[in-house]
Amino acid sequence: MEENKHVTIYDIAERLNLATSTISRALKDHHTISDKTIKKVKKTAEEMGFVPNTLAAGLRGNKTRTIGVLIPTVTQPFLSSLISGIEITAQKSDYTVIIMQSHDSYEEEVNMAKSLYSNRVSGVICSLAMETRDTAHFHQFSNNNIPLVFVDRVPKDYNTFRVVIDNYTAGYKATKHLIEQGCIRIAHLTAGSELGNLYNERKRGYIEALKDHNITVEEELIINLNSVTYEDGVKASNALFDLKPMPDGLFAPGDILAVSAVQTAKKRGIKVPEEFKVIGFNNDPISQIIDPNLSTITHPAEKMGKAAAEIIIKNLKSSKNDDAKEITFLNTEVLARESSQK
């Protein structure tokens, strides 16, 4: 079977007996080409099944109209919604999106960043890997005026655009909610490096809420995780339930961790919420499926994705290159459900 041949401007030029430069300009509605010729060229191009090679055109102009997205994984509901927001906004402005996963590995993040740069993306949106301690691999974008936006997991000291929530206030709200429900011995799970300070800020909010309500901060109730997975949550929950006395509440910085705590409690015969109250974070779909329904903190993932993409596109359209980069904060709120009721 003969392989299908891609139609090029050379084929159209041969069919119409015109110069390739004329075909190229006619397809771009160039003012030097008559309306009659433009219509004839476009009609022939359509009949022949011609599809413009936007990638090649972008590479020639050093602009691919592509936004690179570098995230830990696509399997988390929060990050899936983030991607959705990015794509919705990008498509409206005729940008395509390349998605790469670091799998929370610093080494993979470095390699993926190099790959995005070599593919000449127009801009980059990144949520840092859990292992990341250094951000030198992002200098290739900043040093070459390629817009860079960090989302959610952001570095403390990198002068670029950031889209985040107020994690300190969110952590404070979650802990205060448990206190208002009668908890006096509240545990907390935390994770991540000092560089990406998302979990540290939620922990800081937790600690301040306890102090403001005259509740002693007990180090044995704070468990640091290597990763935010269901298995890590089960292991941490069992360690907490082995304490004497065990905690009567838990603020988990992710719904998957909160779900693991609820299910571990049920397996051990601990009643939720009567003996143990739980609040998670993100408002993932699973929070409304599990029994009892999970109290959680809203995390406007899709809005964050849209905001990040808007910053990239706005920056690409602007001739200014401001030294001071903006930080976009989005609000969160407590969603009180069955898992934390009095």
C-alpha cells in the first residue's frame, strides 16, 4: 500500500503554476497578494487536504505557541483539574499544551525541564516535585525571557510569577474547625522539602491555631511523610492510633491522607467522627464518596490553572519584562461534612 503523502505548499504551487512564496503569502492573507489569488490558493489547499505545519512555522520564528506544563503527576484529582484550567485558557488563545510528569523526582524534573526548553516552548507552568531542593534548572527559561509560572508547590525565593493559595490561613482554618468541634489533641501530617513551602505553611497554620486556643503543640502528633500517598497515610495513622492517649482529631494536608486515616480508624474499631474527627484538603471527588463524607478545604485547582495560563499568555503579548513578578492568591474555605461533626 502506498504511504499517504503530506500535501505541502510545493504541491499547491505546482498545481496552480505559482511560486511557493506566493502560495505562502496567500495562505497568510498577505496584503501584497490579490483577493482573487488568495481565494484560489485557499480553495485549492482545502481540496488537496493541505494542513499548515504550525510546529515548523513556530520553530522558524522561534515561537511554537506551546505552553509546557511540568507537574508531579496527572493522577491526582487536584492536578488533573489544574491541567483542565490551563488547557481551557490556552485553547482560547490558540496555544497548545505539552504535559510532562516529574513523578515527584528531582532528577526527572531536571530532565523534563531540559526537554521543554529544547522543544522551544513559549512558556512554562510548573508545580515542583516533592524531592526538589534546587531550582537552577529553571534558569534556562528565565534567562531567555520564556515566561515561567510556578503553581501550588512553589519555591520560596525565585523571582518569577506564582499562583498559590494562602496555605497558612488554610491550615489555620482547618485546625480551628476541629477545635470548634471539640478536639483538644489534634494530629497533623506534613510532607515536602523546605524549598517548596506549601506543606510547611499548612503546618505553621496548624501550630498557630493550637497556640491561639491555648492547646499544647505536641511533637509526637506531627508526622513527616516522604510522599503523599494512601500507603503513607495508613502507616502514619496506625502510628497515631498506637499512641496513649491517641489523638481525637487529624488535619491531613491532602484528601487521600484523610481518607486513609478514616479507613484505618474503621478497621481498628475507632468511630469517626465520635472518637476521631478528620479534615482533609483539596475537596477531591473521593471526599464525597467515602463514608462518612470527608470534611475538607477547598482548593480552586481549575481557577489556578486558568490564572497561570492567563499570566503566560499576557506576558507573551506584552513587550514589557518587569523585574517584579506578581503573586496571585486564590481563596479557600472549610467544607464541613460528617467526618468532623460534633
